[in-house]
Amino acid sequence: MSGNAVFFLVLDINQFAGAEHFLKEVSGLTENVKACPKSEGVQEILVPGDPERRSRTQRLQSGIPLDDGTWNQLSSLAERLGVQLPN
């Protein structure tokens, strides 16, 4: 038997102070964390989700990068199924 030692806790914030209050608190916490003094050589403080939001924005503008092996597999499958690839 194997496992990955993951634990999830899901809370309904509406049962506590409500979504509006929660978002206000989280926004304030985020601002406080990002306003902390930075160590030498650190350009920016990131919080969870920042890299993912940046990646999403970049990929919406430029597309999703694929390695040659994956692209070749998709191209072969598209050809076999008669699907035209984008230019």
C-alpha cells in the first residue's frame, strides 16, 4: 500500500464571517505580506497563486508551450484523424 500524505480541509466560509469578509481579510493579508522588507537580491515577494496567474496570462497571449515530442504525437494523431492543425 502506498500513499502521498495529502490532507485537504474544505470550509464553507459563508458559515463563518461570509465570503465578502473573508476576501477582505485575505486581500489585506496579501498586501501586508507583499509590503514586507525584501532580503538582498529578492526583487518581489510572491504569494500562492501569483506564478500561476502570470503563467495563465502569458499562455493566453502566447499559447501553451509544447516540447517537440508532444507536438509530434499530436501532429501524427491529427493527421490520422483528419484534423487540420493551426498554422
